[in-house]
Amino acid sequence: MTRRGEQGVWKPTGFGEILRRIRDERGLSQQALADAAGCHVITISKLERGRQEPAWPLVLLLAKALGVGVEAFAPADY
């Protein structure tokens, strides 16, 4: 789905907000999640602030590190 009729522009997914909520529910710091997922803590920070959208391989690693299925990151209204 695009916004304002522009091709290649996707509506915000809210991935970062969902990621932060799940991470907080698990009691993990950004550093602990980064270590478990094999990425840099700055990546987690950027994701949570909505400054970066994750590539699919990272979504898979984050889901595994958090003990959730990838569908946990899907917003209800997307």
C-alpha cells in the first residue's frame, strides 16, 4: 500500500514501536537484544526510533531472539 499515490512509498509499519514493546515485555536491554540477535545495538536503537526498517533476515533473527513468531511484528491495521 502506498501513500499519496506515490509508487515505492510504503506506509509506516510501526515496527520499532512493536519491537520496543516486545523487548520491554521480555525485560531485555537494547544491548542484550542486539547480542542475542547478532546485530549492533545502534541498529536496535534505529529500529525502535523508526529511523530504519529491518531487512527480512534481521526480522527473523529478532523474532528468534525474542522468542516470538514474525507475525508478532505485524501491525493490526497493515
